[in-house]
Amino acid sequence: MAIEPWFFAGGRGEHAVDADGWTLRSADGRPGAHEEHTVAVTEDGPVVLTLA
């Protein structure tokens, strides 16, 4: 499972998707940031595969 929060400066968090169907941008052109963490779900419980 990938947990991928996006943070946008200002506005109300509206975003736009580029024509490639993948790239996100803030709708008002303000800066944004993306972070990703990957978690494996196992029989023994979750295992965080990426650590900050």
C-alpha cells in the first residue's frame, strides 16, 4: 500500500490534473509538495518499507 499525501500552499486544496492523467498541480499555481511512504500488509501486521 502506498500512502501519498499532497500539500498545497494557500487556497483550499483544489488541484488540477495534467493531460498525462498523472501529474497533479495546485489549481492556483502555488507551490505544492508530495511525500510517499510504502507499507506492506503482512499476516503479522503492517511493515513500513520506507522510513522518513
